[in-house]
Amino acid sequence: MTQEALKYIKEKVDFQPELGIILGSGLGDFAKNIQDTIHLPFKDIPGFAGSTVKGHTGEFIFGDLFGKKVLAMNGRVHYYEGHPIEQVVLPVKVMADLGIKDLIVTNAAGGVNESFNPGDLMVITDHINFTGVNPLIGPNCDDKGPRFLDMSQAYCKKSIDLAKEVAKDLSIDLKEGVYMWFTGPSYETAAEVRLARTVGADAVGMSTVPEVIVAHHRGVRVLGLSLITNHATGVTDEPLSHEDVVLASKKAEGEFKALVEKIVQVMECI
Ligand code: HPA
């Protein structure tokens, strides 16, 4: 699957990206910063699944961002859309095989940590995957990465420190914490959120983890950033709605954009 996609892309664009960015909810607008762009809709790339989520257009954008050669994923494919996990992670495999050294993964998440509030930004220090789904299940591509992947540095410590420094410079109160993946599409129950908190999660969400596992497997450094759009179920009495999540991400996107922009400027993708 990866080879066909790579062949198609290489025929269309002569470009070796150094940095990949996955633009989740709250960063859709971010793509406007990218200069000299080439857009490739996912629906045109062999093997790719087009995103079915409203507000996630689903395309690769190649271009220049603050002097860096960037490949952005505008919108992503989620497991809950019903695609096999291989298709969910295919874009990240392709990004890695096109040569990115670093990947910035962004998402919207629910705050499990009771000190978090909607609008907070969180750098992901680690994740929990209790879904039973792992994109590395199946034959291992030994030329890409090891069968049994060490996950002690799945989120690059240096990149986390860089994000914290940048946030400090911008006077952003950047939280840090553990992201726990739930497949969705239903939001978590209050009991599931209590469980998440008990096992050490600070935020819950429906993406990111499969992408991070695959990027790390292929030796790409990962920085994960979450926009906390809501209190997770049960933290307050408020029911959850997708509309509220979208609204909250719109409100906080200015700060989120500023943080990611500055990180891109100072990150050394070598
Ligand atoms: N749970 C799961 N995914 C989410 C949430 C949440 O509370 N908020 C935004 N994405």
C-alpha cells in the first residue's frame, strides 16, 4: 500500500520534507501559513481513505513554513470512521518514507486532569493505549523498524523541553501530561474517565496514538500537542457535544497556532 502511494506522490511532487505536521481540530487554519504549496487530496492518493469528518478536509500540503520544508496533513483519518488501522496510519508511513525527521502531532482532547480547563494546551509526555488496537500488529517491516518497539522515548524528551521553553517565551501556561486513546466515536463514560484518571491519564482523545506508534517505529521524532477542548465526561455535570468541542477549539486556536508556529521556527529537524 505504501509503495503505490509513494510512487503516485513522487510523480506529482519533487520535494523532500524535513518536518511533518498533523493538523487536528483547532489547527485547520494553520495551513494558511504554508508558502509555495502543493495540495494532494487524500482521495486521489492510491490506498488512502478520504476523511469523513466534517471540518477535516483530508489532504497533504507540501510547502515552505518559516524556511522549513514541511509536509502537513490537513485533517486525518480516524479509526472510528471504520477504516482498518493500516489505512489510518498510511499517511504517517508515507510521511516517514518521504524523509521527515520530526513529526508534530496535534489533536483535540478532553481534560481528565481536574486542574485542566477548556482552552488549555498540553504537551504529551506519554500515552496509554488500552484499545487492543496496535498498528504494528501483523508482519513486521524489518527494514523500517524493530518487531518489539521500545516506547520509553516515543515522545521525544528534547522536543518536549523545546515546546515548554517556547511556551514560556510566549507566556503560555503549557500543561503536560499523558494522553489516553479511546477509539470513539462515542465519548467516554464518566466511569471510563475515572478509570483513565486512576491509571494516570491527563487527557483522553480519539486519535494520535496509532500515528505516534508508527512514526516512532520508523525512527521519526515525535512531538504531541493537545488542545483541551472540554472537561472529560463526569469532571463537571455538563454533557458533551461535538459542536461545543469545535467551538472551544476555535476559541483557543490563536494561542495554539502561535505555539506551533514558534516551535516550527526553532525546531532543528536534523
Ligand atoms: N473525549 C474524546 N475525544 C475528545 C474529547 C473527549 O472528551 N474532546 C475532544 N476530543
